[in-house]
Amino acid sequence: MTERRPTGGGPRGERRGRPGVRRGSGPPRGRQGPGRPPEPDLPRTAALELLAAVRTRDSYANLALPAILRRHRLRDRDAALATELGYGTLRARGLLDAVLEACIDRPLAKVEPPLLDALRLGAYQLLRTRVPAHAAVDTTVNLVRGEAGSRSAGFVNAVLRKVGERDEAAWVERLAPPVADDPLGHAAFAHSHPRWIAQAFADALGARALGEGAELDAALAADDSRPVVHLLARPGDITAEELALATGGTEGPYSPYAVHLDPGSGAIGDLDAVAQHLAVVQDEGSQLVALALTRARLTGEDTGRWLDLCAGPGGKAVLLGALAALDDMTVDAVEVGEQRADLVRRAVDGLPVTVHTADGRAAPLAADAYDRVLVDAPCTGLGALRRRPEARWRRRPEDVAGLAKLQRELLAAALRHVRPGGVVAYVTCSPHLAETHGVFTRAARGAEVLDARVYLPGVPDLGDGPTVQLWPHRHGTDAMFLGLLRRT
């Protein structure tokens, strides 16, 4: 395989030959006086803090990072660098740990956790960025020296120099299972996925996974890459064309409300359009599945009562509410957790959306009352691992059974709330067959299955239907699953 090398001189590191050009992005320029400590490397300090937050507090990276960036007052390219180093290190942990284990004479469990965080951060820069090797090593060593002293710094220096003796491709060739003997294991190692997740992807891809074309490798590679940021242009407030001009992004290929931003765009919350609630961060795949629900053909008139049964944190409720507002319709949104329900309330402020804090399986709402119901069910999130870098190492195979039971119960509740002739959209951000076809097929026995492909016009390579599985490598979206049922 070829080594990952990003194009241009973007936030993955310094331009070649010019380390330390940006404030805090490399070793300080000029000679240090006696005993004078190096200037703080703020982007890498922020990245290391993110690793510690995920490790010690089970934080979600996407929720912890904005506060860290604000605390260090990082913006623009420095914020983008901190994001890339933190997210990238979390994403590549499996590969990085295998390489570090080959370079250390004791088990990783015996290495002090803060030092292991620093080693991962340094190894990531050596293997997967354009940061010059000396800068990757020296900046990491300086971070450790400031926190843990010279002895620990010497240990980190020695280990990282061993890591830098090979590039990523050479380490994969040395440590991964041979592709001829174990193609799935090789792909999982090379693209830093637990084997069980790679197996889940392969099962969902079917014959195309490891046969001719070997699509599994492409799927895992896309899942292991820096994702493009997707924005939703709020219908009725701003068009995708206007949002693209305002942000410097490009219009999405499939959703009429999608705008794509370069992943090096820095803190998205600083964009005027986002700060003014004209746009929200939302994957284009999430937009497509919500739009499919609004487009699906009903039996009888659409009376304008829609339901989002699992609304937190509110992205799809915003899209449904904005579309409903254009036609004087209303949306009820249900979320079981009070904190997440408050997130939904803030997200839909000013829209015709009523938020209920309740368990979607037993929400105090009328039966047979809604024209359209969205079940964006809690799931393993395997379809959005590229955006939630820590999740692939937290999830376990045993999580699936309990989630599938919950998904079945939520879908049954949705079919109670929808009126005869109304439509239910079952959505998961996971391609795992137990969470997708396994749940949907059982519910479909008492309803009419609609061909979901019809309601995603212009989206290619949607398979044989009637359900839809989107993929990062095919569509540039998260791996969203969509099934549509009309109640008979």
C-alpha cells in the first residue's frame, strides 16, 4: 500500500523544509538561552489534552475539542492542526499501538498512560503526516519534558526514533497479517479498524467486499480518512449556493441543502453562518435519509403532522422543522435524555417543533396520528467512525444485541404512532446487518415496504433495493441505512 500523504501544505503539518512556520506548530525559532524552556506548542498541547480527556473521562472527541481550542485560543490553521493531530491519533490507535509495541521492550499496559498518549501523538505525526521527522520527535519530546521530566523525555525520544526508521507502508508490511492468507485481517490492520468492525463492513458489502474489486479495502480506507465537513443550509433561511459562497465551500452533489468544507477549515463554530444559525453541521447522508421521508408517497393527504421519535441531538429535527415551516406543518420531536432534549430545543428554536422528553418506546403521544415518522435509532455508530474517531475502540461486538432489541421496539412504536397510509423511515448510522436488515425485515412483515431508492434521486450505486445503504467510499457520506415502510 502507499503511504498516506495529504496534498498541499494544509493543516496536517508544516510545509516541507519550513517546520515551525506557524505559531506553536513546531520548534521555536532562534537560540534558546540557558535553562530557558521552549515556547509552548499550543496545537500539540491541545491535541494531547484531547487524548487525555478521551482516556480519563470517556469524553467524546467532537464535544471535548471545541472547549480545548477555546481555552488555548486556537483558530484557523492552528485549530485545524490540533484537530487533525488529535482526531488522527485517536482514529489510528490500533495501528499506532502495534507499531509502538514493536518498538518497546515491555507491554504497552506497563507504559504510563500520559506517556503512551504522547507516544501515539508522535508516532501519528511520523507515520501519517507531512511533519518532518525531526519536528515530530522534538516537539513530542519537549511536551513530555515539560510535564514529566528528562528521563521520560529520553524514553519517548528513543521510542519515536525507532518508529521513524520505517514509514507506514513498511510497518504494515512487517506487522499486518499477509493479504494472501487473511485479506480481511490485513485490511483491518492497514486501516486501523478492529477486526470485528471490518467483518461487519464485509458482511454488509456482500460479494463485493473481498471478491473482484475488493471493495472492503476501499470502504475501510475511506472510513480511516479525514472526513470532509458537511453543512446543512437551513431551508427557508439560506440556499446551499449562498452558504457555499459565504463559507468558501462547495455545494454537495446530492442533497439540495448540503455544502462541503475542506477538513482544514478550522473551528466550524466560528463561521458566521453557523453562529447565526443559518447552517448546522450535518452529514449529507443524514440529510438524504430525512429528505427521503418527506418525499415518500403517502396514501391519503399529508395533514402536516410529523414525528421525530429519536431526535437528539437535533440535526434531523432542524431539517424536518425547517421544511415543515415552509408549508405550515408541525413536528413533534422526542428525546429520552433531558440534556439531549435541551440540545434539540436549542437547535430547533424558532421552528414549528415541539420537543418532548420521553422514551420513544412509550412516548405520551397519540396513536394513528402522524403522517410521517422518523426513527433515527440509537446504534453502534459504525457508519460514522471517521467523524467519531474514538468510537471504533470503545464499541464491542456484544453491544449489538442490546441495541438491536431497542431498535426493534422503537420501530414498533413508530408504526403505532403513524396513521394508516402514513410512512415510517427507519434509519441507522451503521451498516451492521443485525442493526439494519435484521431489524427492518422483522418490522416489515406488518407493513408495505417502499423502494427507498426512488426517493434519493441522482444518488448512484444504491444496490438492488428496496432499502438503501450509503457508504463513505461510494457516496462521500456516512454509512447511513434507510428503510421505508407504509402502514397498511
